[in-house]
Amino acid sequence: MSTSNHDHDKLTIDAVKKVGPCVVSIAISKFLPKMKNAYAMPFPNPFMFGESNNDDKEKVKIGGGSGFIVHPDGLILTNKHVVIDQEAEYTVITSEGEEYPAKVVSRDPIYDIAVLKINATGLETVKLGNSNKIELGQTVIAIGNALGMFSNTVSKGIISGLSRSISASLGSGGEMEHLRGVLQTDVAINQGNSGGPLIDLNGDAIGINTAIIFGAQNIGFSIPINWAKKDLEDIIKYGRIVKPYLGLLYVMLNKKLQKTYSLPIDYGALIVRDHNPSSIAIVPDSPADKAGVKENDIITELDGEKLGGESDLSDVLQKFQVDDEIEMTILRKDQTIKLKTKIEERK
């Protein structure tokens, strides 16, 4: 028994040695008004400053997170919520302590993924694994820069759930993002190591560590790495993330919804507006609108693939490329109709 434990430890240590040099800290800074007479008064008076010019501002570090190098020419993967602030400046600090100004190349419109770029070449990179091959109970390691202070903090645990749905809070502005299909682990993930890699015992990244459910012990989440691969391919090819877009709001049907609304079927995507007063079910002039999709239609298939169970409309849509022509099978009242449209790029 002890030898297998020893082997396991050796694999862990080797994996961390392999990946550690590619994990970076991301420091977030912002120009904020200087605190005049901050020491003379117990509470600075917010009405003291008149018009503030840049001389009255100082660069203040307001937070940090983690990321990891995925391309030798300085592309770095992290969470979108780590770099959500468009006004802030981002600095990447390598495990060697070298600092680089970083530019946010793109923030994924759907997932909690962002890509940064630094001016450097010949960098060591993390090998990207295959998140579709992950198994429950598999050992995983999170590497990050805990709370922006301790670089390369390592936590080890197991995959405790696949394909979870969570609502994550992004940044301090109260933005919420609904993430489906994320990996659940019992690895401790905090704000500082958010954006760092979740690796397997081969040292391959299989996820990006992301939001934590506050108040819950030992529940961490990771974005499957396969979601990020497409983003990276797009950036290398087009310089931006390209997402397919149909332009509709929907709810996926199940037995409970079928019963509640007396619907004819318990699968498919029901096209319906949400509770937001300004909500519309179909975006005018979108591919769905051009195809003739109507509110209360149920899309049952996209190009012959049945929607329902694990096959959510947006997940199936991600399999297509922009400019692909697709056929939607639709149930409208008691009629089944086929509508064709050309997928556009999500702006």
C-alpha cells in the first residue's frame, strides 16, 4: 500500500514541477483619487476632492488572480471574472518574479474564460488535456496564486461531480453568470487561485478553476478545458473569440415543465421571453428571426440532433461554425416544420 501512496505522491510532485513554472499571478490595478490628508482625519471626506486630474490619482492594486501560459508567444488563460474590469490595468507576474503589462485579448461572451497576452516569446506552456475524458473520483490538483500573495499554492483533491450547473457572481458589480456543464471538485478554490489550472496527474490542464460557492466547505468548480480550446484556436486564427449565434431566448423542457404548462412534449427548447420587462424572445433581424422562428415554438432538433436531456440548445449550437447553414426542426402548435438559417457571429 505504501508504495502505491509513494507513487501517487511522486506523480503529484512531478505534475506540479512540470506545470508550476507556467502558472502566473495577475495583479489588477487602477488609478484612484489620492487620499489627501488621509492620516489627519479618521475618515477621509469624500466631498474634499474637486475635479481630479491624473496628478491627483495614484495607481492602486485592487486585486489579483491566477492564470496559466498556454502559448509560447505569451497567451495566458484565466477567468473572465478575474479581468472583468475594462478600466483596470493588468500585470502578469511569472513564477520567476518577472512582471509584464498584459492586454486582455478577449473575454468569452458565454463562459467564464478570458485570454491575456504579454509581450514575450519562447515561454514554457501548460499542455491542455481532454476534459471529456474526466472520470468521477479522479485525482486532480489546483495550482494558483492564493489571494494574490502566495505564488504557486497547490491543493489536491478529486473530481466530485461532472456537468454541474451553477450561478456564479462575476466581480463586485453584482454581475451573475449561469454556467452549465462545469466540473465540481473538493479542491479548495479561493479568489486568488481562481483562473489557475486544474491538472491531472500527467500535468495536463483539464480545467480552469473558477467561482466558489461561498459558505460551502470544499466545493470548488472548474471550467472544462475543452471549452477554452476553441477560444484559443479562434484567437490564434482570427484575433478574437468567434461564437455562433441564433438570437433567441429559450427554456429547455422537461417532464415538470411539460406538466405545468400542458405542453405536448417534455424535451426541446421552448422559445419564450424571460421575466425581464424589456425581454424579447427573438432578436429582430437575427438568424432565428430571418428563419421565421416564432415565440412559443419548440425547437426539437438542430441539424437532426435531438435537444433534451444533456443536449442543451446552446451546447449543441457551439458545435457549429459561423456561416454554417443549419436546419431546425420545430413543433408549432401541433405541426412539425423545418426551418433553415445561416448561423451568424455573436457580437
